[in-house]
Amino acid sequence: MAAMPVSEQDKTIFVIDDDAIIRLSCEQILKKSGYKVETFASGYEGIERLKQAHPPLLVVDIKMPELDGVEVIKIGRKIDPDVVI
């Protein structure tokens, strides 16, 4: 059985974290593993992008100012119930 082609969207991971070092570290590690990575410094930025694109995976910091990770997860699941967080 032939493998199904993987779209770029299927290989994209969103990293939502207010710490720039964490975002950069996650991005470098994930890119080395062949993933496309989009990073966001706030929950609001990540949610706005999630409305446009539906990556299979979100990496979310729980403790963030303004919109914390728990709220990002709740909103993210409403936007895309199939996303893995």
C-alpha cells in the first residue's frame, strides 16, 4: 500500500509561547525533524492564525499574560476539534 502524500498543512506545527527563547528552541528542534513551524508570541496571535489554517498540532504555553494557555486550548478546540494540543 502506497503512503498517502502529506500536505504542507499536515506538516505544520503552531508554537504559542510568550517566551522568545522557548519559541526559537521549539522551532529549531521541530524544523530539524522536517516540520514547518509557525510561532506566535501571544494566545491572541495564535488563535487568529488558527482561524485561517488548521495545523494538526499546537504547542501551547499554559502561563501567558492576557490570554493564558488554558483559554487558548478551549478556543482552539472550538475552532478545530481535531487539533492535537
